[in-house]
Amino acid sequence: MRFLEVLNELAVNIGIGQLQPDETGSVTLLFDSKHEITFMPDADGEAVFFQCEVGDASMLGYEGYKTLLEASFSQTDGAAFSIHPAFQKVVLWKRYGEFTSLNAFEKTINDFLGQVVVWKQRLQSGDFRMEETEDSLPPNMPSFTSNFIQV
């Protein structure tokens, strides 16, 4: 199932109708009135990149950048961080392969939103040091339902 097809199926199911991608093929949705996720297809449209700003990079020093780089490998469930050079924002992003169903797509969005929430909180609080315990991953990632989606 191509990502735009499943994204439109989700949009129709929650009552916001068909989505129109921008000139790059991307679609941006607002979740819970505060988490703006951009969905960008890869070249063949079978995979999609999710991305969301999670914090202000201008506040990070060497240790902050080092922590985010280390977290990209161990605390993000396969997502990674980048820095938007023009806006100095920390962006969390992840590439997902083909989706087989609407349920799988919703779960993927919920999992990514869980990471977004955790990292926004950690970066806003300034406490994003690496923990050296097994508990370093958030034990219960927040769960979101499609009722929070707004265009």
C-alpha cells in the first residue's frame, strides 16, 4: 500500500477528507494541536519519512549534540536526529517501509508520536543526558488516537 493511499484512508476515516500533498509530495498533519508531523515519500512512493521538530538546537552545547547523536542509536527506536540549519531546530525523523494496512500505519504514527512527546519534554526541560540503565528508554510511550488529527 502506497503511503499517500493509506494516509488518505486515515484522513477519510477521521473525517478530514482527501489530503493534497505539496509540491514535494509531502503532507503535514497536526496531532493533539501541538505535534506537527511531516510525511515525505521516498522517490518511489513506497516508503515514507516522518519528521517533527522537537527542540531548539541553539541551546545545545557539545554535550547536548553528543547526547543526541548517542540517543539516535539507542533511545529512539530507530529514529534519528538532525539539525535544521536555517532555523536551528532539532528534528526527529524516521524512515518507514511500505505499509500493509491502515492499522499498521496508525500504529507507526502512534509510535513515532510517542518518541516526539518524550524528546520534546526532554529537550524543553534541558535534561536529555544519557541514562546508563535499562530504564533509559521511556517505559510506557504515550498512546495517541486518530481523534487528535487536524490538518
